[in-house]
Amino acid sequence: MAAAQSLSTEIGIKPACAAFGLARSGLYRGQHPATASAPRPSPPRTLSAEERQAVLETLHSDRFVDQAPATIYATLLDEGRYHCSIRTFYRILAAQAEVTERRNQLRHPVYQKPELLATAPNQVWSWDITKLRGPVTWSSFYLYVILDIFSRYVVGWMLASAESATLAQRLITDTCRKQQIEPGHLTLHADRGSSMTSKPVALLLADLGITKTHSRPYTRDDNPFSESQFKTVKGHPNFPRSGHRKFPTPG
């Protein structure tokens, strides 16, 4: 950069920059380096640290903790008290990261995304329950399906007239007996339906030595194997469509 500056006095800035492969803007910046700008002065009506703390204590008081800054501002103004503008109320709250609900609220825990991985059959199963339309209006059935995610083989299924933890217990027990599942060798994944998270099913899985996992709340993608299988079933040409109540006859 220094050589380009010295050469520019003899042949000009543009040829000197072309000779050294430099941009002229960079040469100009080198000739006039930027200086640190002076700090911006505070406006004359800026609140002092003591005044800001007083405003914050007012916002945190039991009287105003559940009210919006605009409501607080109007209430204090009716009483002949003025601290600052509504916008300054929000600035003070934003500096404390409190421009949200300021009361103590229940915070939902951060659920870890389940990772379903199987390298052989009968390592990880996925199960779910779906509702099927019946042959008569307002009638329906419930299809219970247990799927092996490695082979996509349906290891157990049941069609019932109701959804209950008792029926789920029976299906899981019969399927484990049929597949000869040993304790400590199987993981059973499901969503957070009432039957899946019921205490009877949890106790049964503990007795059988089966590890249970669940999807995150309101996250259908965490149980993709069962959801995909149900979509395939309901997308079959013989599956009853909307407005078509009659089941197709076999053959």
C-alpha cells in the first residue's frame, strides 16, 4: 500500500493501483484512515440511573406487574404522576429482557428429538392407533398397528371398537410373545396419545424389559414410520372415501 501511494505521485493513482492490483478505494482509505467518532451525547431529558430504577420498581410492583405499559402510564397520569413516556417504559423493560409476560409462567421443558435407529429386526418397534370409518354413519373402528422399523413388517395389529390402554396391553403382550422378545432387547416408540402414555402400558413395558420412547408434543414427524404406514393404508383404492360409506365386497 505504501509503495502504491509513493508511485501514485509520479504516474497517477489509477495507473499505480493497476500496477499493484489494488482498488483505488483502498488507497484512498489508506491516505485518510478513519478516526474514532466521539460518543454520542445523551439527550438532555434522558432519565438518570436512579430514575430508571424507580420506573422499573413501579413496573415490578404488585399493583402493575400484570398490566401493560400503556395502562400503567394512563393510571399514573390520572393520579398526577409522570415518570416517562410509554415508549420509555418499553425501552426500560427491553433493557431487562422483560418485554414479555412479566408474571411467573410455566415454562415447557425442551424435549429432545427421538432418534430411531435399527440395524436388525426386532430392535425398534413403532406403534400407533388410527380411527377408521365404519360401514354405517357415525360408526368407527380403531386400528392398532405395531411396526418393525427395520423391515417395515407389521409384527402385530388389532381392530377394535374402542381405544383403550387395556387393549393396547393385550396387543403388546401377545406380539412380544409371538416374536419371542427377550428383556432388554427392544425399544418401543409411540406418540403421546392417551393409550401410549397411560400408566398400565408403562408398567407393562417395564415388566417386559422394553425401553419406551415418545414423540415430542405436537410433533407428528417424530413418529414417521407409523404415520407413513397409516397414510398408505388410507390411500389404498379400496379404502372408503369421504361420502362413500359402503365397504367394498371381497373378491
